[in-house]
Amino acid sequence: METDLTAAYDRCRELHKRHGRTYYLATRLLPAWKRRHVHALYGFTRYADEIVDRTEDLPPAERAALLDRWASQFVAGLHGAPVDDPLLPAVLHTIAVFDLDRDDFASFLKSMAMDLTVTAYPTYDHLLDYMEGSAAVIGTMMLPILGSSDPVAAREPARQLGFAFQLTNFIRDVAEDLDRGRTYLPDEDMAKFGVTREELAEARARGRVTPRIRELIEYEVTRAQAHYAAAAPGITMLAPASQACMRTAYALYGGILDEVAAQDYDVFVRRALVPQRRRMAVAARALLSSTGTPVVIPGPTIQPESR
């Protein structure tokens, strides 16, 4: 059994290393005993995401069935049934060790199922409902592993950090999501700047944004920055051994927004990436920072209407 569990944790770590470079680097700053549990949560979320996004040649009903079978196996494992899966034993072990809230996992799987049928969001509130399961709950899943001096007070900043990270991904990956037939830019925001899906598709084909799309992306960046601002107080509430990790993740994800701004909010000309030299410098600076050092909120002053 222990060999299977070790192999499952190794599988989760491999997924994390391959697909989550930014967060994987940050995770290396955690104490060794915590890392595998973070890898397990990443492996769970990534594997579900791959069922949704890497099976695009299959009809939606078959993709939904794949996700449902895997989710059912996970739920059965929560109730003590034997699990024949390459990574779920690690996830189930992590849930048991930290007594993680099972409802967070159900909420996450619900949002993953939405990606099979929902291709656009009318308003930001609709997008927030989706991100509650796809992002905010990941923050609350992580909190018991990271540890906190005040878990109740740290919960909302943890949720906000989940929102901030996912919005950053949505902004960076507009082109990739368009290729999958999805937009995570709310319809009401596009209408505010006079942007249509046809304009997005044409700009994607040209590899360059229009002035209206540039304004839209800048607006979404300020919205993401508001979530970073709301998340910032939570970093210093974390256990001292976890602060360097999350300070690094916070700075590196925020750095993606800086890169988007540096390329004049053109998300089609290239995928915004934080250069490797800066990534290593950020990690070193976080490791050397004293416990309780506040994080620097990315970007300019936040617009009051952003959430």
C-alpha cells in the first residue's frame, strides 16, 4: 500500500513539475513534508482539467462520462472504497491527513463539468460563480496544508488569491481559450469596450490586438489586481515556514500581469511569461525575506469598481 501511495505522490509531483512551472518553483520553498501534499492537490486539479481539455476530439457526452467516472471513483475513495488510479491515493491521503473540506472538492468538480458545456459568461458575477469552484476553493484547500496563525481570518484572503491566480491565467491565455471555443472575458465587459467575439477571433488570427481589445485587457488586469490586493494580508497570516512559498507564487503570478502590461496588453502577440532570471530572483528574495514581510501588490492603483 505504501508503495502505491508513494507512486501516487510521485505522479502528482510529475504533473505539477510539467504543467505548473510557476507554482512548482514556489512549492520548492516549502518544508519537504508539506510539498507532497501540495503536489497532490495540484495533481487532482490538473488531472480533472486534462480530462476536460485534452479530450477535445471526443463528443461532449463522452468527455462528461469520463469526468463523471473519475469523480465517482474519487467519491467512492472518500467513503473508503479501494481506488485503482495512478494519483487518487495521494489525494485521498492528503484529504485525510488535513481533514480537508469535502465540499471544496465537489465544488471544484462541478466547475470542471461546466467547462464541457459553458463557453462564455454573461457577467462578471457569472464568472465569479464558476471561479468559486475552479479557483477560490483551491485557496481554501491549500490553507490547512500551509498553516495559519488565524485560519478564520486567512480564509477570505486565500479565496481571493485563488481568484487572482485564475484571472491571471485567463488574461494570459485568451488566445488558447479562443482556440478551444471559450472566452472567460465576461460578455458585459466586452460590450463595455465594444469588443465582439468576431473581433477577438480576427485579432487572434492576425496575432495582434485592436485598440478596443487592448483597453478590455487592461481593464481585466486591474480587476485581477484588486483580487491580489484583497489576498495580500493573508500571506503574513500563514505559518512562517509557508510564507516564502506563497510570497514567491504571489509575486510570480503577479509578474505575469506585469508582462502583459509590458507588451502593451497585447495577449495575442506572444504568451506573457516571467523570464527565468526574474523567476529565480523572486524566489531568492522571498527566501531571504523576514517572516511577516508584506507582499508588494502588482501593478498600478486599483480601480474602485474592481472586485
